[in-house]
Amino acid sequence: MRFTFFSLLLILGSSALAQSPEHQAPQYEVEAHLRFLASDDLQGRRTGEPGNYIAARYIAENFRAFGAQPLPGADGYFQQFPLETVTPPQSSALKIGKSTYEHRKDYLMMAGNALTAKTTGVFAGHGWVDAASGHDDYKGLDVKGKVVFVVVGLPNDSNPMTAFNSISDKRRLAQERGAAAIIELYRLGFPWQFALQYFGKSSTRVGDDNPDGGTTIPYGWLKEKGNDAIAEVVKGAPQKIALSSSGASVVRQMVPNVVAVIPGSDPVLKDEYVLISAHFDHVGTGKNGGSPTTAEDSIFNGARDNAFGTSALLLAARTLAQQKTKRSIILLACNGEEMGLLGSLYYAEHPLIPLRQTIFNLNADGAGYNEATKISAIGYGRTGIDEHIEGVASAFGLGVIPNPVPEQGLFDRSDNVAFAAKGVPAVCISPGVTGFDEMLMKYYHQVPDEADSVDMPYLLRYCQSFALLARRIADDAAKPVWIKGDKYETAGMKLYQK
């Protein structure tokens, strides 16, 4: 009996030792993270505001305390990037030949101030130059001092996202050739009234890394009428142009992503990296939140979105540093997600570790939860890690909801898409969602989304699942890959040179 009893103790002890640190994580730890990040003191963590910087410092000091190391090229634990708030011209006048156009009705100036410029207009196709293919819409054209009119988008590509993403390059190309302004002829599928409403507002974007060399040329959109003077410009007939715009401004500041690395334990696999991420910003206070407030409370605390996910990132940082994985771990707390995934897009364009060495991105984000017995796996079935997802959820008594509410396109609405678009296999682990129902929308980007409304035992199990999933991916001999036919498969093959 003594032998059996002590043998049992030995077996139980060995089993406990075999468990990862994620299993022993206390609830008070993740609850403390969430309560601090979602506190009124941080005023909704809006990017560029004091509460956002405090959150970034809190995350950085936790990374430091856990033993995670700064990444080469970072500013300590920060990756600073330029944020620009752009206010479009508030007034403008445009006359082409004998046709007069009304600002915010017939055309929309979106950037840049122009003193009254009396010049001529010239049509330059799509206003695009591609040295690789030899395409040059400016070949043979003298546009110096003139207003350049071009077709929106790129040659043979009328996708709206292509049109939006090409704006800065088209402005630069026109400015480099000495143009006085560039106006795109609006031919997108979105209604013109939608364009006027949406793009006539102030906006926030990632700025140029070299502000002194940035693009300042006035830029706008014009809706053709079919029988007006712009039709003559398109035909190549010279037309006199009078253009003025004023009230445009650009406010620039530097804001931080928070980054760190935990070196891997395997002498070979440590040169491969699993990037785990979560955004820590939210929408701020008052009118910035975009939802109703009261005199008593105008703070959008963002407990679910995304102090929840940031708490998971912090738990993972501690446990993965405590017991290292074979591959190295990049920790990335993204800023500016609520402004258009700005921080993750910046990192993907300026990686501190080459993306070809990054084998996976595991992201933690969500709009909230209405199912506290499961986690959601956005990207399930696409990268070959489904068995790991099911296993870690089961380890903490949770089920899995694969790709919830597909009509919402959630995969392409969080930071993971910045890495997927570059070819890095990615999955976003979110709290349990069965639909964007009344329970979910009560809190999503709403004032009541505060720490006291969160199911703390569920928060712990979600965070444990996320951290253990990162461990299993980083320790697995097999690398995740996009399944055949996935929309990001080609990008992955290009990135990893397959």
C-alpha cells in the first residue's frame, strides 16, 4: 500500500509539473489588467490622447517585468509611428471653362490648400506610372502648374479599395511633375452622396515617415455630368481652370505600438517567430465614441473591446516568458485599430523582425460576447491549426464557435488581416459570439462596456485558452500554412518563397 500510495503521489506530481503555466494562472491577474485598462482614468484609451499613452506604458512595463526583451529597432518597448489627423478644405471654388462647380455638391476637395490658381487643365488617364510594366500616363504631357484630371482607380482595376489605396501615390506622382492640383473623376460604384458624406470629414491616417518630403498637392474628386466642360478636358481640348481651396490642415503626432520579444529555447527553431497581438486602443469619450452618452457618463471604457484581448496578450506574455517555447514569440500590442487598423498596418509595412521569419499571427480581439461557454475562432479551417484550437478550448472547459457571423466579415476587420495580406497565416481568437444580437450590441462601442459588467471567470478561461494556443503553435514541429485556394495563399507562397 505504501508503494502504491507514494507511486500515486509521484504520478500526480509529475502530471502537475507537465502542465503549462497557463493552467495555474490566477483570475485576479487578468482581472487586474482588465480593470486598469478599462478604468475611467484612461478615458477610453483613444489613440493620441493621454489615456492611450498610459495604457501603452502599462503594457510596456508589464512586458519588462515578465522578462520579455526589446526588439532591435524599437524605442525601448515602443514602435513609434506617425499619426496624422487630416481636415479637408472647408471652402473651395472651381470653374472649368464656362462651367461652375459647387463644392460638396458637384465636387469634393479632400486635401490641400490652393490659392486661387488660374491655369489650364490636362487629362492624364489614370495618373499612374509603373516602371516595372512600362506604363506611364504622364508620358509626353506637360502638367507643370496645371490642374491634372485623372480617372479614379488604376488601369484595369476599378476595385474601390485599390482606388482608395492608390490616392497617396497618385498625389505624389502629380506633385513630382509639378502639377498645381490633382482631381480624380469619380467613377466608383458607391453613390456620390455617400462619398460626399463619408470623405468630407476629418480622418486619421498613418503619416509619411519623412514629413518634410510629404505630399501637399491639393486633391479632390469630381462627379461628371456628361455634357460639361470636364468632358472637353477628357477629350484633350484645352480649358481654362480657376481653382481655390482653404481650411485644410494636417495635425501630426507620434503614437506607440508596444512590442517585445521572448527568445525561443530551440537552437534552430528560435529563428522562427509566432507573433501574438491585440489592440489596446479604444474610441475615447463624448462625440469621439460615436454613440449616445449621458451627463453622468461619457467614457467608452472598452472592457470587451479590447481590454479583454489585451489581458489575454499580457497573460500570454507572462506565461510564455516563464516557460519558454521552442520558437521565439513577438508580442505586439497594436495602437490605432479603431481608426482603421493603423498600428498593425504600420508594423506589417515596417516589421522589426522580417515577416518571412514570422510563421503565424495569433490575434486577440472581439466585439464582446454573448456565449460564455465557448470561444470564437475567426479563420477556423484556413491554416491547419484547428486541432490546437479545439484542444486548448477543451483544456479549459470551453467549446469553439468556428467563424461566427460570417456576413460581418470579421477576419478582415481586425489586426490579423494586416499580416494575412502579407502572407502570414493568421487566426483571431475572440470571445464567444453567436450573433450581433441585443446582448452584444448593448456593450459594443457603448458607454456601459465597463469592467464590472464582465464575467471574470470567463475572462480567465478565454485568456488561458489564448495563451496556451500560442504555446502549442510555437512548439509544434509543423508550421501553419494557408489551405489551398485561400484568398491569402498566393501572398503566403510569395512571402515564404514556395
